[in-house]
Amino acid sequence: MRVLALRLLAAMCLVAALPLACIKYPWMPATIMETVASYHEPYPDGSASYLADRRRLFVEWHLASGLYVLGTASLVGLLSIATQRSSRRLQVAFWILAGVTGMGVAGFEIPKSKSDMTNAYAIMAIWLPLAITGISIVGLMLTIGLRSYEQPPKSALERTGRE
């Protein structure tokens, strides 16, 4: 029953991530190219405002690239949980990764939220990632809690029938 609950929670996280993934993943190649290009500063002696803007963009591009990596790993991990193709230790790591990624995405998008942000985008970019974090916490607790309800492993003597 708990394994089914874990699979359902992972599927819920995948469905919740789908809208934002459809919007953000097409921008991933451009973000990565900008991140790589940011190492080659064309005007190192630019004005103070230019350099401040470049530093801000440099940080944003690196955060975005890191979130793409974490998000992709989280989606793969959630898919492995949903299909029961991972060990308990990996599941714990995937739940933690999904929770951290959800918080990271929401934290990345909150400063960009303005009064003109549509409600639909705010839901996709802030509230759904936070919901994924909450679901991941529940999944983590269930995954860790599975151990206490399982039978203890048999000793070598019990497996062979000798005592």
C-alpha cells in the first residue's frame, strides 16, 4: 500500500511539474549558451552600470542553468520512483532533490514576480513548485517510514535452516 502511495506521489509531482517544464525547457539551450558566453566578457572596462548588469545576468544564468540540471535530475528521479525502478536509498535522494529543486525554482521566480504577472504563471512558477516540495516531504517521510514496517532481514543461519 505504501509503495502505491509513493508511486502516486511521484506521479503527482510529475504532473505538477509538466506546465512549467513545457514553458521553461524550450529556453534551456539559449540559457546554457548565454551561461557559457558569459565567461567571455566582451567589454571588461565597461561602465559601472554595464558591469553591474552583466554581473546580475551572470548570476541569473548560472542559477537558471543549475536549476535546469536539478530539475532534469529530479524529473528522472521522480519517474524512477513512479515506475519502481530505484532502491530506497535512491528514492530518499530523489525526494530530497525534488524538494530542493521545487524550493529553488520558486525562489528563483519570486523576485521576478511583479504585479503584472498573471495568476496562471504565478501558479505554475511559484505555487506548483512549492506544492512539489510539500509532496516530496511527504514522499520522503513515507520512504523513510517504510523501513520500520518491514520484516527484519533474516540471518544467515535462518536462511540455511541451521540454528
